[in-house]
Amino acid sequence: MTACPFCRPDRPALLTSKFAFALYDKFPVNKGHALIIPNRHVVDYFDLNEMEKAACWKLVDQVKTHLQKEFEPDGFNIGINCGATAGQTVWHVHIHLIPRYAGDMEDPRGGVRGVIPERRRY
């Protein structure tokens, strides 16, 4: 088994709190793509306790403020992959906060619904 990249991150945290921390994504989708990660090693978001969930969402807001100042994006996508079927590949909960920029894709309508591309539009 390989070591968890979030239990021993190889780069400094962007922001931290008692129960969570944030890093820039090592393989960013867009400039400023960040991850919010609970300190405790937990695989599935739904297994976090209430304090950890609250800490993660508070950090999402703080990271959003930081990214807004640093990169001036036009919008954001927020996502969590829970399980292999949902695309999870790192087995430690993490919330993606992805800055979006006007023109970064031809037609962004549907946003996170694009996880199944043919069902993105309704």
C-alpha cells in the first residue's frame, strides 16, 4: 500500500485550521485549483464527524476568499468524489475548489452535472 499523500503532504499548506487544511492541487484543472482536506485520515466524506465537516466548509469559504484575491476568477466549482464509481482515486476525503474563468471552456452550462457529459444539459 502506498502512503497517503494527504497524511504527509509534500508541500506547504495554503491555509490550516484545527481539523483541516488546504493545499493547491498537484494536478490542477485550472489556475488556483485547491483541495480542502480533513486532518484525520478518513476515506469517505460521509464518515467525517460534524466538527470535521464544519471545519472543512469553513475552510472552503476562507480558501475561496484567498483565491478570489490571488487569481480573480469569475466563478467556482466545488466537488467531492466519494468512492471509485464517483471517480475517487485518493483514499482520503478532499473537497475540490476549482476557480472558473470566462472562456476556460466553450460551454460551461451544467457545471458539475458534467460528470456524466451526455446528461449535463437539461
